[in-house]
Amino acid sequence: MTTWLRCTAPRPEAAYRLICFPHAGGSASSFRGWSEGLPEYEVHAVCYPGRAARLDEPLPTSLPRLAADVAEAVRPLLDRPVAFLGHSMGAVVAFETARLLQARGHGIAHLFASGARAPQLAHPEGSGAADMDDDAIADALTALGGTDAELLADPDFRELILPYVCGDFRMFDAYAHRPGATLTCPVTAIAGDADPLVGAEDAAAWAEVTEGPFTHHTVPGDHFYLTPRPPFRLIEAALSRGLVEAAPSREVAAPGRSSRLVAP
């Protein structure tokens, strides 16, 4: 049986379910510990094909198709309010999934876009992943940091995870935002102040994808700021008290912006 969602701590009494979408090359394990960090919510992590327990399955090659599959998997959970959080490429998958569900009459309660350019800006100059070989893609992810970078540095793990890392990068590189209905739910964009690939304006542009309230938070850290410092308190505040007023974020000079690889 295909398992699209992993929930380590079912909480039937929780007011919200939070569905977490991993970054390119990531897996459900990226959100290990989030159930403990958000004890008032029922946390689910999306399990992309081609890795971890689904290693023998074909890799996803179309981001919209991936979103459609996740939307079908999420539908049984919509008996309670559901919020989405996606990191990097996962934010765009979450957006496309939310847009599909809304079109079918199942709007979500909130979208948290973490470490990601708004979908209409996903490839302002082209990421270049289609023209990069596997080692170049792996080196680009290694330069960004995160737990995947540590695994890629190990020759044994590198051979195991390189196919889905490169597959995700190329899938995201092929993604093209399609104009359509905007979301109606609140959207919160979160980005690290030292993220070399997602500037303040890139994150602030998420305001254009919703008719609902929008908040933009700049937090300390790089592209993988949420690994050492998950934004639990921001999530709790947004879901329990509505959107939290945030001071206007300033544009931060981001080192490494000359890289051709767009944040996945």
C-alpha cells in the first residue's frame, strides 16, 4: 500500500492538522521531531516517491502531478482544519496542492511557505539544473547545507540518495507556474536572513498568490534555518491567534546570489 503521509503522533483532539512538504532531495524524516515541537497539533509529513520507505517506486517527474497525488492523499484528513507548510521546493508543491483542493471545494486553513521564492518567481533567471550533471547538483545542495549535505559527503549514502536529489532538482527546474485562481487562505512566508537563494523580495512575493491575509517573517539563518531552529512559535501564533503582525522585513544582502541554481 502506497503511503503518502507519515504521522508519528496521531492526535484526534487536535484542532488542526499540519501537513509538511519536504524540500528537493528531502524526505518525511526532514520533519522528525515536529510532533514533539507542536504538541497541540497533529503533524503529518509528505512521503515523496523514490526515497526512504518508497525507494523502489519511480521518482516524481512532474510537480503538478505530484501535487495532484498529494491532494488525493490529503482529502481524507479534511474533516478537520488543515494547514500546509512546505520548505523550499516543498512550498511550491504545497501551493499547487492547496490550489487543487480549493478548486474542488476544500480550502485549507493556512499555507506556510518556508525558504522559497513565490511560485511565479521560481525561475526568474532559470535554475540551470537541466544543464548540470549529477555531481554539480549534489555540490550545489552541499553548498546550501542541511542534513542532506552531510549525507552527500558520505560516498555510501551519496550513491543511494543522489538519484532522488537530482530527480527533484530537475523536476523543479521543469516547473512552470500556471496563472489561475489565487488562494483564499492566509499565507505566511518565512525566510532566513542569510539565505543565499531567497531574498526578502522573493519571499514577500508570496502575497500575490492569495486573497487572504499575508505575513512575511525574516528569521536568523540560512536556507536551512529550520533545521536548527524550527519555526514552531510562528506556526502556533498564526494558527491559534490569527496572523501575527510582523515588522516590515528589510532586504538582506545574500551571499552567493550569483549561483545559477534556484532554491529547490
